[in-house]
Amino acid sequence: MKAASVVTSTAAAAAAAAAAAAAMEPGPSVSPGPSRSFKEELLCAVCYDPFHDAVTLRCGHNFCRRCVTSCWEVQTTPSCPVCKERAVPGELRTNHTLNNLVETLLREEAEGARWTGRRSPRPCRAHRAPLTLFCLEDKELLCCACQADARHQEHRVQPIKDTAQDFRAKCKNMEHVLREKAKAFWALRRTYEAIAKHNEVQTTWLEGRIRYEFDKLRDFLRVEEQATLGAMKEESRKKHLLVEEKMKQLAEQTEALAREIERLQMEIKEDDMTFLMALLHSGASSSPAWLADGCVQVSGFPAVPCLEEDAWIC
């Protein structure tokens, strides 16, 4: 008895759904509205709603002004949301023709319903009735006959329109959260870019400072090098003059030595009496003063022994 009542109620619901579907179909006296594909051309590619304050980009694509500017807020370089061609915000052109067309279609929409470009309700495959409900437990579309089925009797069911509004609200909230997160990421990116720019400026400044300090150091070392080389050359010049002076003195003394040697050789060749008489006559004082101590002494140089028997000139 219970099964029969369920079947009866199901049949009645199906009949009612069929009648409602038949009522939704336009009669022969009603002129057909715009095609679905034409309506879809009037939807914004960002919000999927009819255009509101439509604008045209340089690439030819159309968007709601608010939608495209919101997209650009989270982009590094503004670009078309569809073709990604680079866009210039200052070149947005209001599309008056498109705005007028959307307003006309919205005004003429049947039964005053808010037109969003959605297609007519699809029929249920099992009962051929319009799908007007949504099961929150099974997450599937239902018709009136499906709702009466035992499988969905204990489930929470609500109209598709209400479900769509709830999910749209969740999506809008999710979109808002994601946009805020994208803005935070963009702010963080700008912070990192500022850090990178500061680092670049600091590196350039430090590089210039290091080059300046090393240039100063090179100049100082160059001056010190020239001063040291000059002092060394001056010292070398003085030593060279001293050596030349000593060599001149040594040459004079060597010449005197040669004369004295020649005199001694001449005296040695004399006979004994003449030699002794000459030696006694001249005496030891006849030798040069610088030979009196028995050696040759040049200032600043080691002593040079005299030319005597068994002696060497050092």
C-alpha cells in the first residue's frame, strides 16, 4: 500500500514537472528570443555576467571596466585576460554599442527575470522533467520526481537558483581572498624589488668607493716609489762620486809609488859604496809622507801594504 502511494505521488510529481516544463516552453504566438550563442557573446570573460560599463582593449576584446581593472591590480604588466597581449590602461575605450545592446536584451528578457546568459533548465534523463533542484548530500541535480525518490527523501534539497547563489557567494568570497593574497604577493614583490634596487645602488656605490680608495693607494705607492727611487739614485750618485774621488787619489798614489820604485831600482843597481852613500845622504825622510808608516792608507778604504820584501798589495 505504501509502495503504491509512493508510485502515485511520483507519477503525480512527474506529471506536474512535465506540465511545468510545457508551461516554460514559448507558445507559437511568442517571438523567439536571441539565440544562446548570441547571448554568450554578451558575457564578460572575467565575471561571466552580462557586460556592465563595457570597454574595449586595443586587441579588440571586451570586458567590464571593473573586471579588467581588477585583473590589472594583481598583474606586473597589464595585459588582456584573454589573449595576454600587453595593454595600456589609458587606452580603454567605452563600447557604447555593446552597452546599449546588453541593456536592450536585459529589458526585453521574458517574465522580467534577471538574464545571466544561462541556458534553459536541462531535462532529467530518468524522468524527462526539468532539473530544478539540487541535492546537498549527493551533490547532484534533481527534478521533482527525483526528489520524491526514496534515495533523496532524507536529503537536504534546495532550488538550483538558491544553490547557485550560495556557491556564487562562496566563489566570490574565494575570489576576494585570492585577490587579497595576490595583492599581498604583489606588495611583497615590490618590497623585494626595492631591496634588490637598494642592493644594486649600494653595490655600485661600494664599487666606486673601493676603486677610489685603491686609486688613492696606487697614487700614494707611485709617489713613494718615485721618492724611494730618487733617494736611491742620489745615494748611488754620491757613492759613485766618492769612488771616483778615491780612485783618483789611488791613481795619484800609484803613480808616486811607481816613481819611488823606479828610484829604488836605480839606487839598487849602483855599486855598494855609491848605494850606501846615497842611502845615508838621502835618509829615511826622503820617502813620501804617506809611506812613512809602511803602508798605503786611502780614506774610506782598507789599508794597502807598501811594496816591500815578502809583502802583497791587498
